[in-house]
Amino acid sequence: MTKTHLKSKHPLYGVWNGMKQRCNNPNQTKYKNYGARGIHLCENWQNNFETFFNWSILNGYSYGLTIDRIDVNGNYEPNNCRWVSQKVQQNNRSNNHLITDENGVTKTLAEWADSAKVTEVALARRIKNGMSVNEAITKGNLHPKFITINGETHNLKEWGAIKGYRRGLIPSRIERGWNPVKAVLTPPRKGNYVHS
């Protein structure tokens, strides 16, 4: 077996072939996001797997990492590529929603949510509902584990069952900024009760 044939079994061969397909093959499903946008594979890598393989080994490749273009609009070439975790790559996408806080710090929604220890959906909802970015990220997880009303203590799910509310109504209210006691005691609009 030849040296080149052995390398074709290496995971890097699949990465290399995937880049070529995304950049060169109009029939490949991801071509519209790469080749059709003018993103190319540099000539040295395009024509020689061995060159790409050697660059990868010398530049931090290890199993489980993905190739990432630092400039998402740039080409696959040595000066614009790096090996990163999936999490890092997810934050370097052309369709990411970037948010700048009041201090001028810009991060993706996913990065802000991670640092605030809340879900992306919760953070996006807070901002959409008028919270400043700083307020939305510093509030942390707004869901109390237990709520005590008139000496009776239950978790959110239990209060919902006691009141006959649809599942998720109380946490949804609290996430929108309601006082937890008010979220339990305020009767919902029609359609938010569990039907027997």
C-alpha cells in the first residue's frame, strides 16, 4: 500500500475532500455557502493533499477539532485557517447575531448566553422585550427553585399543577420579568389552563 493511499484513510482526507467539494462542486449542497460566495481553496491545498496534511499537523490538528476560517468570508488558506473545537467554530459563522453591550463589548448571542448561564432563547427574549444587554446578561437564571406563598412552598411545576395552569406558564412569566409570586397567583388568560 502506498503512503498516499494510507493517508486517504486519515480523517484529514475527509476534511480536505469536504473543502474541495464545498468550494468547487455546484452539485454539493453546501456549495451555495462557499464556492457560490467566492470562497476558494488555495491552490497549494487544492492540488495536493500532502501539503494540506502537513500544514494541519504542524498547526495544531488533533482528532475532534474542526477546520475554521478566521475570516468567515475568506478563503481556505494557511493564513486564514485554524483548528478549533466545535464550540469555537459555532461562534464564527456568517449568520451569527452579534450583540454589543453598553460597554462596547461585542459577542455572539451564544457567547453572551454562555457567560450569563442562561439559554440563548431566554437571552434573546429578554433583549427583544426591552431589557438592556447588560441587564439581560446580569440577571442570571431567573427561575427560583421554590416559591413560598402563605407558608406553602412548592417548585414551579408543582405550583402549575396545583393551579391547573398549562405546563411552562409560570417559568415563562418569570422569564419575562414577572415577580414569582405574581406569576403563580395571577390567573391566566383562556387557553392556558390544563383541561380535565
